[in-house]
Amino acid sequence: MSELKKQLEVRFRPILNLISGLSGDNSLKIRKQFCRFGFFTVLMMLTFSLFSTTLAATKKTIIVGGDYDYPPYSFFDKNGDLKGLDIDLIRIIAQKIDVEVEFVFTPWDEAINNLKSGKIDILLAAIYTEDRTKYFDFTIPYNMDYYSIFTREGTGIKKIDDLQGKRVVMLKGDASIEKFLKPLGLVKNISYAPSYPLAFERLINGKYDYILAPFAIASHTLREMEAEGGNINGIHSTKETLLPSLYRMCIKKGNRDLLIQLNDVLDALKTTNEINRLREKWNLERPTSWQAVDVIKYVLIGLIPIAVIVILSLLWSWSLKKQVDRKSKSLREAVKKAELANLSKSRFLANMSHEIRTPLNVISGFSQALIMDNQNKLSEDELVKISNNIYTAGEQLSGIISNVLEISKIEVDRVSLNLEMVNLKKSVQAIYGLSKVRALKQGIIFNYGYDADLPEIIQSDREKINRILNILVGNAIKFTPAGKSIWLKVKKDNNFVEFQLEDQGIGIDEQYLDKIFDPFEQVDYSITTEYGGTGLGLAIAKAYVEQLKGTVTVQSEKGQGSIFTVKLPLLHTESN
């Protein structure tokens, strides 16, 4: 107001001086008119000033959330100030897109729920998972770290294979639980901590055996604990780089404008090397040294499965069309069955999509990690590890595709027999030897018995017998928990060889027993989600058993295990 008064005095002083020189009635009239004019002018200037202030105050504010104790990305320092690489980055972005930021930082699982409920607009340091895409949209990656195993002396943990039966403490909602622990079957001994400092305190106190954590975060946490006088002796990393974590920002689904703004600024900051400068400022560590690598080679490897999926989709559509054509010629009951088959097919395709995306995400993740390594420091050991991961994912995809092609051939009766004299004992022993290694890795006891009265040589199709047994044994191992047993008994039953496979697994509910061998059927989709698989194995096994003029039956009780019995003729002829 004082500044406004000064401006009015400067503007109207000459007129006031003129008026003061007048006398009589003229002077009085002019003064009254001027006062009215001055009052109106002052009122207009005040209104304009208030309007300008209001416009400035309406600058858009976005609410940013994340983990409250996730150093060096986001954390509160000793003075209670919010610090970290992500905090610096989002402040730079806010300046670029001309918005104010307000921070709401909480434990990680609460931060995820805050974004779901709309309490925050942006979540920092999020890792892409399929489940999260149901609710969120993700930006391009802006930072990368690798998960590593941190353990204490005396646990006996030196590599991944040593994790079975060990106790792990994790952040609730950590993406590595879905991407790493569950696929390895390490979900039984998981406990949760609200932050990594608390997780390491519990590890140091002996309550848990290891932590799976991003290397940079864990290393920074240990340095801070040591600086504050904490005893971290004996805590170390196995130095294994298990899976890349590509950090992104995520927003609630549908906020397209904000997503575009964030991606544009992040892309510009990468170009100007600003993000690398932030990494150097916060002294982010990597678990191994890095050297140059031919990135294009691995990007192409990642693109190959995409082409395969396109071919697979066309083949699958052709197979389904043939199936629908055949069923359309049947009576009303057959039509009803076709409708049920179509529902099963839809569920099957939904699950197949998940099964295909899982190895593709591995290939995509490692390829992105290589692409983002613009400092060209990938070591030969790291190259071998990434190559192995991409190769394993490719093998997994190959298995899925083989199952689909196999069931497609069966559906159109294009599978032929190759009868020969088969050394049954050697074939079964080979399958047992390979499967026993896999079972032992999962903590399962695999027993085997071969009836002395059974001849070693039979006439049959060796490849189909091996396929049948591999499917049944593979399922038994998959669905049997650690500490339990599996028995494979091979014996003679008149003119038949009988394979009896008994497991102590999760079992099958009685209501599903009559359709577990049907193609495109899966018993329980919640179980499929947990254990994975396409659900085609048993359908393939039954088709081959019937082609060999044999039978397959199952006895099972939920929670009590299963017994699969296959009978095949000792001498297969066309007249069997």
C-alpha cells in the first residue's frame, strides 16, 4: 500500500499544485471532482493488484509421494529435511513444467495405496510390474540399479542356490517379490520391514538371514549406519547381480497430459546428462565394474520372441478356427460344449499372454539395462550373466511355443507314431536322473523303483513315452512343496507296463478331476497364477497315452497329493 501511495502522489502532485492555486468556488468544485476521480483510480489499482496476486497464487500444485526412508533416492535427513536423488530430480522437473510440488512421503506400501486412492499425483522410484499396470501408467526409465543379496556371517549364503529355507526380510510391496522370490519358490519365509535401515537392523540382530535389495540403496544404508556408530561387521553382499531394477515415475491411469510432460522432461534431462550428474552427486554404487558391450546384438535377441509371438498368434487363430468348424457340425449338446470350450480358450489365452510376457519382460529389462549403460563399462562376467538370463528367457518362450504347436498338431490329428524297440529301463533312468537334480534344488525327495519282472525292452514310441513321463514328473515337482516326497514306480501288469507317480503336493479338488486332461482347461486359475504354466501338459500327455493304446487315470485329494497311473502295452501293434 505504501508503494501505491507513492505512485499516486507522483502522478497527481502537478494537478494538486494547480488546484491549490485556485480560489473560491471553482477551487472547491475542482477539488471535489478530483477526489472522486482519485478514489475511483485507487479502487481500480487495488482491484488489479488483488487480481494479479490471485493469479500467482493459483499456480498448479502436484503432490509427489514415495518411500520416506529410501536413501540415497528419498529420505529425511537429521534436520527433518527431505533429501535424495529423486527429490532433486522432481524439483528440476517441476521448474521445467512450471508447477509447485508438495511432498507426502510414507512407508512404501502406503505410498502405493496413496497413488491408487488419488492422494498423490506422482509416485517416485517405481519398478514396472504387470500388476501395477492395472492402476498406473509409467514414465520412461530414469535410473537403474541391480538387486543383490545382502547377508551376514554364519548363514552359509554364498549364491542364489543357498537361499532355499532361509529367512528373508523385504520391503512390503517390493517388485522383486513378484519378479524373483515367487518364481524361485522363496515365499514361505518372507517377513516385512517398513524401511531398509530397519531391515538391516533386524538382519544384524540375527532375526533374518538375508535381504534382497538394490545394491546402491543397500550400500548407502550401510554407510550411513556405520557413520552413526552402528556395528555392520559381517554384513556383506554376495556380489551377484540378480535382476536389473529400472526406476520410473508412475501416475494414476488416464492422466495422459502429466505423463507426456514427465516423459518429455526426463528425455531432455538424459540428453543433457543432468541425470548422470545427479548420480555422481549422490555417489551411487554398482555391484561390479563395467566395460563396453555390443548392445545391438542383445536388442535383436529381445526382438526375436516378438516375431515368434506374431507367428504363434496366427497359428493359434488357425487352430481355433478348425476347432470351431468341426464343432459347428454337431448337435445342440456339441454346441453347448463348444461354448464352454470357447470360455476355457479365452481364459487360456489370458494366461498364455501372462506366460509369454514374463520371459519377454526379462529380455526387455536386460536389453534396457544395456541400452541405458551409456558409459560403456560392461564387464565380460556381466555380459555372460546377462546373456544367460536372455538365453533362459528364450528357452522358456521356446517351451511355451512347443506346447502350443504340439497341442495344435494333436487337435488336427497330425501326430504320427514312430514304433521301435525301446530300452525302457534306460529311458526311465535317464528321466529320473535329470528330474532328481531339479527336485533336490527345490528340497524335494525323489524316489524311484523298477520292477524286476518287467522286461527292459518293449515295442513302443520312445519320444512319446519320454514326453509323457517328463510332463507328469515335471508337474509333480512343480506342485510339491520343499520337504515332501515323490515316488515313481515302474512295474508289470499282465501285458502292460504301469507307471505310477505319487506325490505329496497340493492335490486336486474332486470337482476338477474329470476335466484336468481336457485341452485349454486349467483347474484353478488362482493356482495357475501362483505356479505358472500354460495348462497344456496333461492334455498332451493323455493324447499320447491314447495314441499308444494305453490309459491314464488320477486319484487326488486337495492338500493330500496325487497319484497318476499310466498303462501302456508292452508290445504296441496296430491291432492293439
